[in-house]
Amino acid sequence: MDAANTVAPGGLGPVGSARTDVATLENQAIEFEAMFLHQMLSAMRQGADEDNPLGGPESPFGSMLQAEQARLIARAGGIGVADTILNELLKLQEAS
């Protein structure tokens, strides 16, 4: 397999290519934070009753709602996970 066609872990771009732009790294960090927040919201919903407006633990609509809430929270600044990840990705990129 040619190194120019190999994709780096996480889908950040081809291995050995020019540096990934900051906007792409920022988007990846925000998406990771959204997944993290989704897991937190999912754990919170485990104690909810089925008649809860957000749905119980098995409700597919409740899961979709919390996934969207997690994306909105992350894009609005989140809890700082994306910033930390972005800083580390930028350090790794500078080192290579």
C-alpha cells in the first residue's frame, strides 16, 4: 500500500501529506466532544421513566434528541474537551 494513499487514524488525512488545516482539526475535536457529551447525557437518561418527555432509556427518539443536544452543546463551546484536544493535535502536528 502506498503511503500517499494511507489515511491517518481518525480520518484526519493522508499519512505523509501536508499538515491538516486548523479548521479540520477543530471540527474533529468538536465532534469528539459531542460524542463524549452524548455518552454523558445517555448515562443521565438511564434513570428516566418511560413517560418522561425526553423518553426512557430505551426510547430511540430520546437518543436522537440527546445526540443533537450534545452536538449543540459542543458547538456552543462545550465543556472544554474540544479545546484541550485541539491544542494537543496542534502540538502533535508541529512536532512532526
